[in-house]
Amino acid sequence: MRLDVILRVTTKLILPLMLLFAVYVQFHGDYGPGGGFQAGVIAGATFILFTLINGLGAVMRIIPVAVVEALIPFGALIYAGVGVAGMLTGGNFLDYSHLAHDPVHGQEWGVFLVELGVFVTVSATMLAIFYTFAGRGRR
Amino acid sequence: MVLLALLAATTIGVVRVRNLFAVAVLTGVYSFLMASVLIVLDAVDVAMTEASVGAGIGMVLMLGALYLTKTDEAPPAHSPLLPLFVAGVTGAVLIWAVSGQPPFGMAATPVHLAGPDYVQRSVAETGIPNVVTSVLASYRGFDTLGETIVIFTAGIAVLLLLKRASRDGDGSN
Amino acid sequence: MSEIVGGLIAHFNQWITVFLMVSGLYIVIARGNMIKKLIGLSLFQTSVYLLYIAPGKILGGTPPIKAAGFTVYANPLPHVLILTAIVVGIATLALGLALVIRINEAYGTIEEDEIFARESEG
């Protein structure tokens, strides 16, 4: 019971920092190393650490399996949606230049939305794979 | 390059050790060493991805799979001479093929034909200083769309293979 | 002098890359345990990352993030390709491990020889 308490208190301190770091890496990917993939993996790892300490039931109350399964294609849909929006505003598929009033701002908006889509899909996939591995149980 | 020698030593460990739990931990160590080597080679984005993906998620998935199967490898049933011979011949051919590369670190090699062009165009056209992100999301955006679809497919396939409708019962085969 | 040092480092680099590739190949061919084969395959993939990124470095350059005061940057194109390759590698590893878990439940073992024996008699 004593060893358990140390783990619980430490992870309670670390988990919010990990999630904050994931969001930082995601949005700061334009100015330093980072971007959608790294941030998605770190966010998935945050929830996996929570599961390791508090059990599968606790994390499934926070993020149910149905929500995770719906989020996996949602990110890919955001990405493709940006591509189609590029077509609708008068360019080719995935052309970001016309998304805002000025081509440079259009590119920035396009990259931002695309990285957001990648983040959602990667973190949801990592979490879903972990849910299935952990929920299988040994016979 | 001390890091590369450590990498080679870890690899020998992965080949020889038979307890699979130890092999999973050694693979995590290998991932961290590879991330350090990548930082020395000036590839910071790739190093961050390799560290978080290889040492983080990779080790978690391997340990999860080991929990669901058994954790010791059986002793090899065939003699290792033929695979060693095949590996040796492949290694010799690869060394001969790779030795034709230009010397390390020179800037006038054919591999640098398209790169500096992107570095110069990136801030002017997209306003993003990180050239890797701008190439990934804007100049080569199609490849990243394909990659997202690949991750989505892998997630769905794992769900199809391993998900159970209820806790007891075998599910459909 | 820097050419001699560059030449020596290049050769060491290449030998280690080929050694990693060959040991990954050896694990895939020679070992019968399926999880070990998957680990050997991922070892092979990481050696290919090294093969791609090492020629992209320029001695005296800096990582490809545009900042004031630097003129020579490393080549960003291999970085982009290898970023994609790493993520696809982990996706295939997850799928391979899921298949191995199913095989274990269907046959009761993950050693290749025992599965072949069971298939040829059953």
C-alpha cells in the first residue's frame, strides 16, 4: 500500500504536465521541433499512464470506447476536409493559398488545421490500440 | 562515435537474449540510443518522433503483447549456419553498394539538390520557420494525408482483430 | 584534414548501418519465435532511417529550422520521409502484434516450427 501511494501521488503531479506538453508541442511545431505526430503520441501516452495507475475502468469512464472509435476517422476527415475546402475556394486539392485573405495566412491556417487533424487521429489510434490490448485479458 | 558503438552492442544483446521481456526493454534502450544519434546528425524532429514512438508506444505495445502470449523464446531448432551465411553475403554486398557514397558531411553532393530550395522558400511562402513542418504539411501534403490514412487503417484493423463484444465468449473467428 | 576525418566517420557510419541491417535480417530468418521476428523487422527499419539521414548532415550546419545568424542548414527532405516512415513502422508493428496474439489464441503457441508441425498433421 505504501509503494502504491508514491506512484499515485507522483503521477497525479506529472499527468497534467504531460498533457500540457503535448499541446505545447502541437502548437509550437511551427517554430521548433514538433507537430502533429509527436504531440499525438505524447497525448496517447498520457492516457496510457493514467490507465496503468488507475485501471481500465477508470479511464473508460473518462473517455468511453465509442468516443475513441469515433475520433479515429474524425482526424482524417478534418484533413480531407481542408483539402476539399481548398478545391471549393478555387484552387487544386490541398491548395491552401485561398483559405484566407492573403496566401501566406492561408498557408498558416491550412497547416494549423491539418496538424490538428493528424493530432486527433494519432492520439485516438494509440489509445484505441491500447484499449484493445488491455481489454483482451489472459485466458 | 561512441553512440553508434553502443547501438551495435545493444543489437547483439537483442539477437542473443532469449527472455522476451528483456528483449523488449533492450529495444526501448535501442530506441533512445537511436534518438541520440539522430540529434547528433541534426535531425531534431525525427529524433523527437523516434524517442516518443519507439521508446514510448513501441515498448508499451510489445509489453502488452508479451502479457497476452508467453515470455520466453524456445531454443533454436535448426543450426544457425545457413542464416549466418546468407546474412554475411548480404552484408558484404551491402557494404560494397554503400561504399559508393560521397564522403560524410560535404555540401556539394547529389542528395542536396532539392533541399536548400525548400529552406529558402519556406518563410517567404508559408511563414513557418520550421522547414520540416512546412514541407510535411504544405509542400508534400499528399504524403501526410496518405500517412494519416495508414494510421487510421492500422487502428481499425487492430480493433477488428482483437475487439470483443462482451468479456466472455470467443467472438467471431 | 577534415576530409580524412570525414572519410573515417563515413566508413564507420556505413559499417554500423550495414551491421544493424544484417542483424535485423538474421533475426527474421533464423529465429522461430514470431514476436522476435517482429522485433527484428523493426530493427531493420531503424537501420534504414540511419541510412537515409546520415548523408543529409552537413558538417558545420544546423538543424533545418530557420533562425537568424545561420546560413547552412541540414537537408530537410530526408527528415520528412523518415518521419512518415517511423509512424508507419509503429502502425505495422501494432498490427503484427495483434495478429500474433490471435495466432497464439488459435494455436496455443507462437513458435513457427510448432505451428508448421500442427498444420502438417491436422
